[in-house]
Amino acid sequence: MSRTIVDIHILQTVPPSNLNRDDTGSPKTATYGGVQRARVSSQAWKRATREQFGDLLDPLERGVRTKKVAEALGERLMDLDPSLDRGQAEELAAETLRTATGSKVEVPKRKQKEGEPDPAPESLYLMFLSAAQLDALAHLTAEGSTDKADIKLLKEFFKDKGNKARAKQLVDTRHSVDIALFGRMVADATDLNVDAATQVAHALSVHRVDNESDFYTAVDDRNKEAETGAGMMGVIDFNSATLYRYAALDADLLQTNLGAGLREDEEPTTPVRRAVEAFLEAFVTSLPTGKINTFGNHTLPSAVIVKLRTKRPISFVAAFERAVVPASSDDGFLRTACERLATYVPELEGAYGVAAADHTWIMRVGQETEALVPLGPGMRLGELVEAVGQAVAERLESGA
């Protein structure tokens, strides 16, 4: 059966930076091809991608992942009924969430500072719910709690099997784009799990990398001239790298996860197309913010290759199993990395017979990326995003 898979390949050069730290504060690394590479975890880049959705998607199309889910639902309850105080709303919210997700939602046992309000109930782990799901749960809670101050009425309401089933259904429909893309795990109710439609690889440098250290000092502004010492000093580890980034998006699974979408007046493929376009633009333009104020490493990719596959995802990371070495002493890594891809991609696709049925789009910047020209037509980011979204929608509509 033909599939609709979007493969995204990116080459991005990052100057001295510490995008993603390990437990010692050093930039993460990995050994690949027998040498140490710079690494940025998939979790870090997925988080950065989700942050970009704030500029690309309607709030109703996004979700919230938090332990403070009773607080989030309680706020919606107070919007529906301003007579509720915070404590009442959060108690009602916690009861609804226990019913809907099967999870423990309790007041955390921790010391409070004097004068602080009582903490809201929290789930034991991060819970991922869409804005639409929280809104629907708020209305169901309001329906079942006719006397807002009496939690017993809501508990009686949920003893009814039909009402309990409705609560569970509300958290398993109308998924937000980020839930549909990145998935959701509900430990206490596995039937509410959502399989992720995207797979994001750890970004790896195409070349060998050794972490470096920056010793810094800071001067006390009120020091007198005779006081020449530093007010503080420290060390920050960093590296610089040309990264290969890769992600695969299963548009078929994305369509299943989204269902009919959030709007009734849309074509069936519109929600999927919007999600694909948002993910593509966000993944390309996002950047983890680790130590960003220290290094100011705001770069954008030099090359983006997008493939629409019909069988399975295919990463090109093997092109860099042998670490890239500059062609000359005054050359960088990007040119050689592009030359590697220009040779490797057609050889791989030819060997496996996957090129003919697949579409390719290229965005590239600078002379160093000219080797990629034979792989496909070049375009600007907006044109690329629109073209990929349209191709996905047409493929899903045709069922090809």
C-alpha cells in the first residue's frame, strides 16, 4: 500500500554555542563513524519546534503539556462561572481529570512558604491535552456540578457509565496539531495514547568535534580602581558545528490522529495540510535556546531537502558516516557536506528504486550549496512549504 511520508533533511552551521547541555553542562556529543560529533537531542529540537507553533497555528490547534493540568482546567471553569473561587474550580477539575484519564491528580506534598496560596492538584506526570479537549471537559464539568461547592454531585455524575464514557471520549478526540505530530502517552490509560506522526533524529555534526571551554570573568561595577580582581569567574563549555538534521512525518498517521479536524467547514485534508506546513516551517526555522544569551548563535539552515516518499522514511545520515574534512585549509565543512549529499542521494535512491515516484524540493543559500542543484528545483522557504503541503493534500485526496 502506498504511503505519504515527508522526509526533511537540513544542513545548518552553528557558531560557538551550547544548544543542548548534558548533566555536566557541556554540549551533548555522540560517537558516529568512530569519531566524536556534536549532538543536539531530538527532544530539544521538538521542543523548539513546538514553541514555533505559537506564530503559525491558532491557539485552538495547540495543546498544553503540564502536570498543572487541574489548574489549566480550573481556569476554564472559572471563565464559565465567575462565582467559583480558585480552590473550588481546581477541586472540580481534578475530579473530572481523574475520571477522564484514570490518572492520579492530587495536591502535591511539599512545603509551602508562609502566605502562599494552597497549591493546585497536579498529575504525577506531564499530561498532554489540547485546548479543545480542555474546553470540552470544562463544559462537561459544569454540566455535572450544578452545585459548584458540592464535589459529591460531580462524583455522582461520573458514576453514571454514560457520563464517564463521555469524559474519556473528550480526551481522545479533537487532538491538537502538536499532540497529533508528537504523540501522547497516558500511563494510567493506554487506550488514550496517541502514536506520534513524526520521528525526529538527533542532530549530528557532519565532522569531528571537540568541545572547548570559555573561561570568563565579571567585574563588580562598584569596585574602586584599587580593586582589580573579578567579581566572579566561571567556565562555559561550547562547540561549533555544521549539523545534519532529519525528521520524518507520516501524513497518513497524522490524518488519522487529527480526524476531521477542529473546523466543520473545511475539506478533509485541510487540517493535515495545515499541520504539515506548520511542522515543516517550524522545524526548519526553530533553534533550541540553550545558552542563547551567552552565544547569540542565531543561524538558519543553509540547505533544506524535502522528499515526499511512497514507501518508507529514508535518512541520509550515512553520507556522513565518514567524518567530513575540509577540502582545503581555507574551506569549511558545508561545501563538502553538500557534495557528499549530491553523490550519495542519487546512488542510494537508484540502488533501491525509490526516486521515480517521489517528489523533491530544495531550498539552499550560498555558493557552498551549489552541488545540490541537480537534486531538485530550488525555491524560497514559503514556496517550498506551500508546495509540500499541496502535494501531501493531493496525495491523500487521491488515495495514491
